[in-house]
Amino acid sequence: MTHDHPDHDHHHDNELDPFAARVKALETILVEKGLIDPAAIDAIVDTYEHKVGPRNGARVVAKAWSDPEFAEWLKRDATAAIASLGYMGRQGEHMQAVFNTEDTHNLVVCTLCSCYPWTVLGVPPVWYKAPPYRSQAVINPRGVLAEFGLILPEDTRIRVWDSTAELRYMVVPTRPVETEGLGEDELARLVTRDAMIGTGLPLMPGSREPGAVWPPEAGNGAAS
Amino acid sequence: MSRPEPSAAAGPDAGAADTPFRLPVGSGPDAPVFAEPWQAQAFALAVALHQRGVFTWSEWAAELSRQVARPNAAQDGSDYYQHWLAAIEALLSQKGVTGSEMIDAVSHAWQRAAHATPHGQPILLENDPERA
């Protein structure tokens, strides 16, 4: 849709979507009551749109792959280990890191709403919050993983972790093969958001193609 | 903790149990997390109100769960931030901060102000023609 209407000079009023108007109304009321500061709202939006995201979690995973002591700490007390890298939960939630192994694959869901480790993964994707994922991840995890193009061997055990407001999970995938010479920054580039939810695997080195095919119709995946 | 099947009372709405999971089109790793600016602002409002101590995060999660479990929730999750907004309103009402009548009134004032504002100019509540 274009905003240029050269053929007529019809006057266009602004229209506010009803939901946008309700959010503006809430802001107006809450600012008047002194309960929120508009600048703080802008700062939170900026943080979650631009500063907090899966890159944080990727650094955590890359460090765990590179530093066995950190990996042990992450296993024992993920909240503290993650905070040591500067990523703190604002809702006072605890973190637990669940490690994939040769025979066990972990998958994270929130069946009740959308609890998600924001500080390491940012804001959850739409599908994570949709009813079918929230129910099917528990009932039919293999079917859900197949939808992501991730087919695991029959004898791989799948553990499903149900997040809550107080305890949120992140998956630490297994380190891809042939990555011995890579530093933490290079390793972090292999760690995708989906690998830390458990709906994907890390990328293979030298490729943007993940071990499991993601995205299914990957077109312009130039090697980085 | 491998979780058993969620009970009807605690899990997502019953209809979802039969709906196979399909990855929505355009939902790759780089998809924007907020579809529209108001969603980001609604997200931030809940975070700010929690920081301010208006509600605890457990209260928030419980209310959001109630909202998203409504039987008419969209299967693709596209109405998620509508539920988010409803959860904020419900908690503000429960806490005696403000009620839906007040929110309705101010939101209509914003819509009138938007309508009275020429295209390209910032929308200000002062532009509401019915403003006293």
C-alpha cells in the first residue's frame, strides 16, 4: 500500500488501532498516577528490541563449550554463572541450563503462558507463544521437532522442560564436531536461538546451515 | 522433569491439544519479535509495572496464563499481545489502580485526537476535540 495518492487530494486522518489506543490510554493514566516514566518505557523497548537477544545466550553456550569450569558452574548454578557474564533476570527468576548429550535432547516450553529466559534469549518468537506449540511440545515433541526439520534418532531421549515464572530453562546443545580450533566468538556464531530452545541444533562451522536443516527453505545463507 | 500431559484445567485450552504444531510462515530466527509498536510498548508496560512493584511476576504469569487460556485464543499466537494487554488491565483493576471504564474513556479520547490530527503530525491527546 502506498501513501502517495496523486490523483486526488482526499484528506487522510490518522487512525489509531484500538489496541494502540488502549496502550496509549494506559500510559497516560499510569504516568498521571506517577507509576511509570515514559522514558523508562522507551528504554525497556530499546533494551528488548536491540540489546537483549539470543546473542547473549550464544555467548553463554560458547563459554560453556570452551571452559569446562564454567560449564560445571552453569550446570550447578545457571543463575549465577549467567549473571557473571552480565546477564541478569529482572523478574527475579532462576535459570537452569539443561545440557544435551549424545543420547538426550532437551526441549523448552511454557505450557501455561510464555515464560522464557529473556535475559539470554530476548523476547520469544511468535510460535513459542502459540497454543499448538505449548501443548504439542509436551504431547508430541518429535512431531514438533520434525516441523522444525529436526529429526532425531529413534533412541534419542527427548526431555521436555516446562518453564515457569520462577524457573526458566535454556538448552546447552552439544558442541558441533570439527570446531576444536575455534575461539568463543566464532563458536557463539554457531549457536542459534532455536538451538537454545531445543527446536534446532547449532550451525556447522563454515556454514550458516544448521546441523538440522533450518530454515527449511534457506536461500541466501552465505557462509560467514 | 519430564512433564506428563497437562490437565485440562492447567494446560492450554482443550482445542489446542488436537491442533498439530505448524511453524508459521516467516518465523525464521530473524523474524521481528514485535509485529507492531504498541506490542513493544505493552510489553514494556508490564515490565515497568513489575519493577515499580505494582504486581509480582508470579501474579503476572498467573494472570497472563488465564488470558491466553481463553477458548477463543488464536491458534497461531497472533493475538498474544492482546492477551498481554488484557492481563495488564485485569491486574490494574484487581490492584485498584484503574478500571476498564477509565481506560475506555482515555482510549476513546486518544482515538478522537488521532482522527483530528492531520496526517504526518504527531498525535497529541490535546488534539482531542472533546477535551475539556
